[in-house]
Amino acid sequence: MPPPITREEIEHNVYLLVDEMLQNIDNEEFIANRLWALGDSIEHLRHLPNGRIELPTIDERVRSLANMMDWMKYMPPMTIPGKEQE
């Protein structure tokens, strides 16, 4: 999977992660899982006055999970053996 090259790609990937968390804000199990996986990393993310993410505050955990969120678009659709596609 290709790693992000530009600042825009990095920010895009991080915002995919943030957006997923906001979409599942009512799902306590999902949020607990993300907080377990990311820990303090989410608290350390900072924004610049112009609203962009301050890149040095993106640590390895956030970067890795955010890149995975972007890479999901390259994955083939999941199929369950024994079930027919609708």
C-alpha cells in the first residue's frame, strides 16, 4: 500500500480516522476500542490556528491507524463463505 507523500494526504488519512470516530460516537464499544488502541495519541493531536493538523503531534499510533483507514479502499470487498451476494 502506498504511504502518504504530501501533507494533504497525511491530513486526509487522519481526518478519515477522526470522521470514523465521530460517526460512531454513540457506539460505546467502538469508542472504547479506539481509545484503547490510540490512548493518549488522540489527546496530543493539535490544530494550527488555520485549522490544519500540526504534523509533529501525529505519533506512530495515529499515523498507522489513519493510513490503514485509507488503505481500506484498496481492499477487495469482504465476502462470507457460504453466503450468496445480494
